[in-house]
Amino acid sequence: MELSRRTFTALAGTAALGLALAGSGGAATGTHGPRDVPTGPPPPPPSADGKRHHIGHDRYSLLVDGRRLVLWSGEMHPFRLPSPSLWRDVLQKLRAGGCNAVSVPVPWNHHSPAPGQYDFTGVRDLDLFLTTAAEERLYVILRPGPYLGSADLDAGGFPGWLTATGGRARTTDPEYLRHVDAWLSAVNRIAVRHLFTAGGGTVLLYQFEDGIEVLADDPAGRAYLTHLYDKARADRIDVPLFHADGRFGDLGTGRQAPRVLAGAAGGAADPWGGAASGGKGYAEVRRAYDAARERRDHLASLADGVTVHNVRVAFGGTSWGWLPSPGVYTSYDHGAAIDEGRRPTPKLAALQQLGHLLRTVPDLARLDPAREVRAEDDRLRVRHLANPDTGAQVYVLHNDSGEPVESMLPGTGVDVPVTVGARDAKLLATGLALGRRRLAYTTAQPMLNTTVGRQDIALFTGRSGETAQVALDCDTEPLTYRLDDEPGWSYDRGRLNVVVPLGVGGLSRVLLVGGDSETPMVLLFADDATALRLWPYETPSGPVLVYGPALLRSVTLRGSTAHLVGDLVGETGLEVWAPRGITAVTWNGRPVRTRVSRAGSLLMEGLLPGAPEVRLPALEGWRRRAENPESEAGFDDSAWPAAGLASSHSTTPVPGGGPVLFADDHGFHYGDVWYRGRFADTRGVTSVSLSYSTGTQGLLMAWLDGRPLGAHRMPAPDEDTARRGTWTATASFDVPEEWRERGPHVLSVLVRPMQHDGDERAKNTHKAARGLVSARFGGASRDVEWRIRGAAAPDRVRGPLNNGGLYGEREGWHLPGFDDREWPGAEFPREERRQGVTWYRTDFRLDVDADVDASVGLTIDDDPERAYRVQIFLNGWNMGQYINDVGPQHTFVLPNGILRTQGTNTLALAVLSDGTTPSGPRDVRLTLLGAALGGVPVEAVDSPGR
């Protein structure tokens, strides 16, 4: 799955074609743009400043207002975090983690419940997201599709109703383009207010389509992409446009453009059953896509000349409701740098270190391949690059072996051996300007080069246990002060050598005074864990550097005080390097007593407290009620739509003679679908065969006159079938002889269709049927009159993807405020065997301190031999699906805002069991995923009840 959905960009994402900029804010570029922009400081962090801005380019990088910009973007999916106030939390973590941009896909299905209807309110408020991104000073790469297949969405992001329309998707078919143009008009009306060119926001780039199946080199593909390009320009989108394969603009002007990697893998999707993770879930994916792998991939891209770089994804989130593609389960943690519970993970170090390096060392924005360099140990591969303006030399070292490699690098000027960890990578530099001094060489990767107040600061990082060596060219020996126990130094013949073991004692500091510069310099050394407690921040008055807390969210300078806002997990000290005139510090609004250290920082006296203990209640007081009255012979289905269609737009052929039973053709696109077929009698009928089509892990259950015939389910995917989006099968059930009676009779069928296939091959595969396809009777033929029922009208707040067609959903059993007082009490585990649906409800109250950000999940555990699945509803929001005997997911994140951390919550479980085993569940409990003292203010998400 990963190869087709993300790593296509390794093949095509570095295409370098023309970038056409048009409109009032854009400046002509390429052969008409500036011929030579020298290396210099990057543009300041962006904001919605109301000013005109010009976006240009050359073959090295983007040019923003005439300055070189390396775009270092992390992707997040706000639709996978249905709590708008938490979007700011993730955006702040991305910025603190080194990103200067965020990529945001906008899924059509999330916003469009029906043709011509578009909802951008509540959890779908795109305007709010773009405003928040600008407030957090992040550029935005906007991705409105219309196809977003790589985001692992139902139908690749196409709305369910599109499956029941004519026209071939991802082509110039007029019917398809009519719907596409309406969708893009709705998105672009919002986007145009946030374009960086006009100063209304920070939207810097606009990507159309996803995947490389629509090829710009193919005439048909070119025509389609040209239409999308022209549509965006007609809607006054004047920022650079590009296709997912990295091709900019008008697809072939021959102009030089920077290299683009639109989807650098920040993890991987895990399918049902966990074929990618060995059944261990995203914890195993994160181990496979660890910080070392991230460094290898990101540094390889830099060496390839990529300066527009997007990590997909940096925060994955939750595929709540019926949002995900058929292949993946509810969690979309993705093994990302920020986990599903919004907690930074150790692998954030790779993103953070390189991001801040690219932001503060302008030499890296303009690099050319340089002469070949070979390490003495050939297990170490070396990529040599050079800046033509400054003469700085950059070496990207890759070690693909399974053990650390120590080697000399002849011809580089690095006079000592360099160590690269097993399956890891490292960036080294020589000849680099560090403030007013010059770096001769380093064996540790630079992370930061800045000037704060009256001194220069350079930060170097590496793996714990390595020894960092930094050599500075100094014609005159500076006064050198070791401010911590670990560093050692020597001066010999114009060169200052500093040696520091990393990971011993936290941050190591060395102060240089005098020598070749009157400006003091502080050299800082940190291993990965320590670096994740170092936070640079840009203010209008200059840079600030903070050491100690788990996260720095913002810095505001007022008068002589630096007001810091951030998160604490454990007890920690605080150290602040701030601009001149700053003599006092507050932390989250409270004054902090500090003194001036020898390193020129404000050093806290004492420690900041860690997060307090968070206690979660046991889930008790359960009530239960069995449903599926639709299976009973006497159920009144007269209001259900009749299956009277003779033809379909589906790619699945309609069986000869019909009728069309496909759910989408009857307007039921998400969740469970019921069928009731009436026929004259069962005499001579020996069996019933039901053909059905679903996504991965689809399920069918059947009853005859209220008596269970049995159930059938699609098999759990393995490595060979994990990418299959559509599954078809025929379920055959024997009809006992004693049931073969004169009529009338009712055949009731419940199908869980799961989700629609994507259209990655551009062959309309999203239109494959979902639901029942046909019914046949063994021993005798019967004419059947079918009626169909799926989900009710979309919830006005939760949207079309929240609910399916279970009776309890249609009657509001999942909603807060539903009166369940007449339901009998229930205890877990359950031992009954029953084919059908049983609901369980309880309320629980949380009382988490207002200044604590607690991430809470719901955990379900049981004997894996028990065959049942659970739809989880929190305060009416469908937070996902648990399949006990398939997995691998057992814990479901309950996002704050939907979860009332100070108040009462309603939890409802819809348990669907095939009757072959006890229907569970056994253990249902709340789980604390993490807690921090701090966070962002969280607003309650509207959760209407009965």
C-alpha cells in the first residue's frame, strides 16, 4: 500500500518543470524572473499582514519577496481531528517541531452531503483553519483535490453521491467536470481570502489532484490537469499551482523550478489485521519509521535538491465515522512524529533538527552537487554539495548497514573520524559562517545558527553516546569557557577544537569571548532527547531560544519581560536566551525568578512543576437493549424506498433482470444498509444465496421470517490483499425443511458495506457496488419485491459521515439525552450468543484540571476468538469501529472538545455479532494516553442530543 500511495513522489516528486505565476499578487518567474538571487537570510515568518507579496522561483528554491525560502512542511488533516480548537494545538507543535508550513487536504466528501450542497461550518470550518494557520505564522499548501487518494479516505475523498452519477472521474468528462467545478468554486471562494500574495493569509501553494495515475505527459491527463489549472486561475488563485507529481504550473514551459517532494513518507498506513505492522498496530509502524529512517529520507531529499518538502503526514489523527478508505482501520496515527493523541514522539527530533537548520542556515537554500567524496569505510555513502555564493560545503552521510560506522572522510577538511549510526544519516558542514565566526568542520549535525541579544548561538546535535567535535577557524585565540562539566577544548595554530560527549548531563554549553570577533558566541551541544527540549522562536524584536519545557507554544515580549506559553510534562528547569533589554520571564502567566547565567541566558532558580496526576473513572452503570426489529416478519417497512431501478452508474454489472440493489443508487452511501425482500412462499426452496460487494471487512447477515439464516464476512486481508479496496462474495444459507411453507415470507438482510474503493487507477473504481448485489434461491425460483433502508438524513452538525443505517442510529440511541432508563442493566463480559445488534450505554464524568491537557482513549479488550464488532459513539460522535477478532486497534482516541474533560459524557456502543461466539465485550475502560500542564483553550464541540 505504501509504495503506491506515498512513495510515488520518490519517483516523480522531483520533477522540475515551469512555474507559471499569474494574477495581481504573483510575479513572473523562470526566464522572466530574477536571474541570480544570492544566498541571504530567509523571509520573516508569514502572517496575514494585508501587504502584497511576490512569489518567484529559480532552480534552487522558492523566492518570497526576493528572498530564498526552503519550504519545510508537515501535513495534518483537520478533518481527522473533529475539534477545531485543537487545530491550534497541532499547528503550534508543527511550528515548534521545525516546520514553516502546513499542508492541508480538503476532502470533498467531508463537506458535501449532496450535489450542490457544501458545508464549511463547525468541524468543517476551512476559513477558521486557514486563519489559525496564519495566526501561528505557518505557510499553507492547500490541497482541494478533487481526488485525495493518498489520504486514505473513503472513495479517495470523492463524495458518496458522486458514485451514483454519470461521467468518468479524473477526466474531462463534462458531467464529472460540472461537479468538480462546483466543488472547487466553493473551496476557492474561501481560499482566495487567505492567499499570501494579497496578504489575506498564508496560502503559498495550491496542489490539485493526488497520485500519478493522471499523467501530464498523456494528452488526456494533460487536458484534465489543464482544466483544473485554468479553473483555479479563473477563481483568482494566483499562488503557484502544482500537481502531486511535483510538476508546477502550466506543465511544460521549460522553465526551471525548484524540486518538490509533495509526499515524503512520515509513516505508513496500517490495514485491517495489521499486515503492515505484524498485527502490532501503529506502535510498530513508528518503530519501523523511526527518527533514523526519517533522517535518511529527509537528508536524501535535501541532497537531491528538494527545497519544497512536505512530510505526509506529521500528524495523522483519527478516521472517525465512515471517513477512512476501506483498507485502513479507525486510527490514522500513521506512526507520525505527533501521535494520534497529539503527543510529540521521539521521532519528531529528525523533523525538528533539520527544519530549524534550514530556517537558520541560508546556505542550504542554494546548493549545487560538488566533486565526489568517498569515505575510507565504503559502508558510508557521501553526497557532497556546495553553496556557490558562500563556499560552504555540505556532506550528507548515509549508513545503510546494520551497525555504526566510524570513518575518515578524505578530502573534506574533516580531520577526525566521523560516526554514523546503524541505518542512519547525518549532515555535516565545513566553511559555514556561524555568526561572526567560521566553522572549519563538525562531526555533529548543525541544528541552529542564530544571534540572540548580544551574542551568537550555534547548536549541534547527534545521537546519545556519540562524541561531537567542532572546529572553528580562529586567527586569534578566543577566551574559551566550559560552562558544563562535559566539554573539552584546545587551541592550536589558528583552530579552536571543542569535544563534547552527547547525552551526558543534558545540554552542554561552551562560551567564546574575543578572538576574531567582539561578539560573544555560545556553542550548545545536545543529543536527540535534549534537543526536543530546545525551542527557537521568532519574535518581531528578534529570536528567542528556550531550554527545558516539553513544548514552547509562543513568546510575547512586552517591555522588559518575555512571556512564555507552553507545556510541561515532568518537573524541569527553564533557561531563556532573549533579545537585549529582556530581564524578566513569565511562564504561562506566572512570574519566574531568574538570574543571568554565564551563557548570557536567564536561568530559572528552582524548577517548574510537572503535570499533576490525572485520574479516570471506571465505566459503570451500563444499560443494554437489543435491536434489529427489521429482521422480524411483521416489521413495517412501507416507508422504505422500493428497489425499482433497472440501471446503475456503478462499475459493477447489474445482474440480468435486476433489480438494482446497490446501496449508493438508492442514496445510502455510508454505514449499514438493511434489505427486506417479500416473496410468495418457500416451498421447494432449499437454500438462499446472497451476492454482495463491500470494502475490506464487509459483513452480511440474513434472517428468514425473523429466524437467523446465518452470517458471512469478508476475510481479513493479508500482505497480498491489503490494498484490495473492493471485495465480493456469495453467502449461501440452507433453508431448513420445516421453514419451507406457503407464504408470504420476508427475507431480511443486513449488510455492513464498509467504505468505497479509491480511484487511484483513474478507472472509476470508486463506483464499485456496495451492499447487496443479487439473491438466488436453490430448488426453486422466486420473484422478490425488495425495499431498502440505510442512514437517515445527515446529522446537521456531525455531517454525512457520522451515521449509518442501524435502527438505533435512526432512532437516536447513540445521542446524549436519549432516555434509556427503561433499558435493563448490563455487566461485562457478556456471554450470550445472538445474531444481530445490541446497544450498550452509560454516562461518565471527568474532572480534569482546567490547565491540564489530558489525552484520553477508550480501550476495549477481549478474547480474540470472539467474533463481534463495535461502533463507538461519544456524545453522539462516531469515533470508530472495533473488530475484536481482526484488530489490531484496541484503543480509540477521544478528542477533547467532543470529550468533556470537565463534565458528563455519554458513551454508546453498538455491538454487531454474528452469533457464532459470545458477543462481548469483556473489558471497556478509559485510558490516559498522556497529560501536559498547559495546552490550548478547548471549546466544546456542538454535540446535539435528543
